[in-house]
Amino acid sequence: MSDLYARHKAVLPDWLALYYEDPIEITHGEGRHVWDAQGNKYLDFFGGILTTMTAHALPEVTKAVSEQAGRIIHTSTLYLNRPMVELAERIAQLSGIPDARVFFTTSGTEANDTALLLATAHRQSNQILAMRNSYHGRSFSAVGITGNKGWSPTSLSPLQTLYVHGGVRTRGPYADLSDAEFIAACVDDLKDLLGHVRPPAALIAEPIQGVGGFTAPPDGLYAAFREVLDQHGILWIADEVQTGWGRTGEHFWGWQAHAAAGPPDMLTFAKGIGNGMSIGGVVARAEIMNCLDSNSISTFGGSPITMAAGLANLTYLLEHDLQGNARRVGGLLGERLRAISVPLDYVREVRGRGLMIGVELVRPGTDEAYPEGAAAVLEAARQDGLLIGKGGGHNTSVLRIAPPLSLTVAEAEEGAAILEHALRCIQ
């Protein structure tokens, strides 16, 4: 055990998970690569949990942070903040939400907390609809709406949560139906549920479930849900913490795969916009955002230094069409991984969009989760110089692959070759 690992275990919580039997200390990065304290170089296919969105040590972002730090680092929301206003203007326009207002936080968890506060206050209801297998953060209210028991350590909650079918296409009671039949069955389930309860405040849903293993419903499910929700005045919150900013390639936001519904009433964002800086936030229609009748501030949300990073990062992403790159290179990587997986009976499915790809493992000859296999692949990939993630419900049997959006074709091929070798190591 390394000295740093021993010190970590001595002062930090047991439930603060670390990857690998011999955890690594990442000391620096550049582009799509990082290095550990022993000097080992890794191709990064997880980006600090989908957070290093453009590239490690992106010069445009580091320059913006350095210049802003040289002027002033912190002021709070009690004062006018030019970078915060400028980034809010850009996000409001990109969101697609009419008459949008933006509130900045420091994380996706806090963004979802804020969305829940707004929804429950606006609707005067503490009931929330959430998707099974979902994940929305680690705060008391966020774990109370998380439909994934591996990431929800308590059933106590300030909210009454009702879980809806539809987030997982290939498992559950509707898995064998066609896409159209699947959507119809999920809508019927939602209608039946709403017939038994008082109208909830909102439905919160990830367009693609992140921690849940990059699962997703058929396109159009949330549009069909929206028709039912509107009949009851129920708000729709799109949790875009992992799907936003063009990661899925086909769309800038995950909700746009369900575009017949129009934009959500609220969307939450975080992770990639800061490229490693702590930025989260909520976009909502003005009537919803302004419904609070008491004072509120954010000490650290929207700080000048994080807003400067966000502006530089968003500008780089748009000017270099990283959404298009995610579509092109992600498409190639996904097809390569599907081809690799064909002869492997323990690979149940390769799924996802753009540079958000999940590889679900099962015990050979069964449909049972295979967490030991996923852990073994994670270790083997690391040994060969590739960092990936894992998730997929409480059994963590899905390999999560989400590189920075500037990934090159050559790097995608290199990563796929390492993954092929790692997958074959568990035979």
C-alpha cells in the first residue's frame, strides 16, 4: 500500500470509493492523456467522470483561469459579475427554454437540489416522479429521488418519490416489446400511477442514465410523457449533467432526442461546462425560477474564476465543433466496440451515443450482472494504459466510456485495441 493510500484511508470516509486494487494518483494531464505519480501515461476515456469535456490542460481554459485569478477570484452573487452574466446569456440562448433564467451552483448535485426546490415551491407539492435506475447526486434530497439503490444510502427523504418505468430499454417487464409498444406501455404505467396519487410537482429524468450504465429509452418517450404531464400541470426537469454540451453527438442536449415535446421546463447542467472547474446550474422559465418568495444567494456559485473557465471552454467547444467530433469519432468507436464484442458471450450489449458508450457485462451463459468481470476489465485496461469507468445499477457491471470530446480517430482506435485486450483477459 502506498503512503498516500494509507493516509487517505486514515482520514477519509470508507465509502469514498477509489478505483483499482492499487489506487493511482493522477498528477498532470494534456489533451486526452494523464500521468500518475510513478510517471505512467494513460489514455483517459473517463475524463474525471465526464467532466474534462474538451481536453486536459486546454490552453484557452488555463489562460482564462490564470488571467481571472490575477484580477479577482471571488466576490459572491451579492455583486454584479460580468463573466457570470455573459455565461448565463449564452447558456440561456443555447438551452432552448423560452424566457430562460440561469442560476449557477458548484455541482450537479446542487443544481438538482435547486431544481427540486423550484419545482416543489412552484407547484406546492413535495411529490416527485423519477425514473428507475436513475442517479441525481449525493445530497439528502438527491439520494431521495435516485432510483438506484447502490447510490441511495437512505430511504429517508424530504420528498415523496414515485418511480416510473422507461429509463432502461433492454431490461424489465417491457424489454421484449418494440420501441413503439415500449413507449405505449410506459405511458400507460405513468397514467395509471397518476390516477392513484395527488399531482406531483415534477418528473426529473436523465435523457441517458449516467451512473445507471448509459441506459436510455427509445427516442420520443419523454415527448409522450410530456403530453400526460401537461394534462396534470406537472413540470419536466431534464437532468443534463452528463448528457449536455454535445456529448451525445447527435444533439447538444439529451432532451432533443425527444424534441417533439419541445424544451423541458427546467434543465440542470454541470460537469463538462467547466472542464474540471466546479460549475453547475439550472435553466428554467422565468415564472418558475422567480417563484421563490424569500432571499437566496450563492457564495461560490458563479464565481468569477469558474465563469471565466466556462466561457472559454464553451467557446472552444462551439468553435471547434466538438459535438460533431463526438458524433463522428464516437460513432467509429461504438462500432469498433460492437465488432470486438460479437464473439464474447459475456458482453450483453454495447450502447450509447456519441462519446457516451456503455459496455454491459454478464456472467457467461446467463443474463446476470458480472461486477467481478467489470472490475477485472478496469484493472486490465489500466495496466495497458487506459482509464475507463464503470456503473450500471448496484452491481456495477457496465464499463463506462466517455473520453474528452476532442478525441481523435487514432486515439479511439488505440483505446479500442486496449479494451479488446482487456475484455479478452477475463475469458
